[in-house]
Amino acid sequence: MVYVVIALSFALAGGVVGKLKGSSFWLWFLISGLFPVIGLAAAVLYRFDTDEPRRSCPECGRVCMLHDAICTRCGSELDWPDEAEILPPPAHA
């Protein structure tokens, strides 16, 4: 019973940290719940998704992550740019 309370506490903390960094709450909730100390440490050390450089798709104009190879809206192949445009994250994120 004590382990379940500890695991749920770590899971909730990991989920909140993951969500604050722009990632999935449920993904980090599961990781931190299954591996309490290691999962929470991984969530804290994980990068901020909101700080990743972005670029716009030349076909549809959707703002994509710099490392995306294919646009998730129109499916066009994206070439690696010479310079990143460093666009702000979308408003819904």
C-alpha cells in the first residue's frame, strides 16, 4: 500500500513536470509511476519542447519542428534548411 502511494506521488509529479516542459502529461505520468525516482529525474532533465527551433512548411505554411522531415499537415517532404527560422511555438501549445 505504501509503495502505491509513493508511486502515484512520483507519477503525478513526473506528469506535471512533463506537461510544464511541453510534453505529454500521461507519458511522463506512466514513466514516473513505473520507475518512481528515475522517471521523475528523467522528466526534470528532459528538454523543453517549447524551446526547440521551428520552421514553416514551404507548401502549406504550417509551423513544424526543425527536425521534422515531413510536414504533418500536407505530407510534403521538408529539406534541411541552411538556417533555422526560430519561430515561436504555436498558440495552442
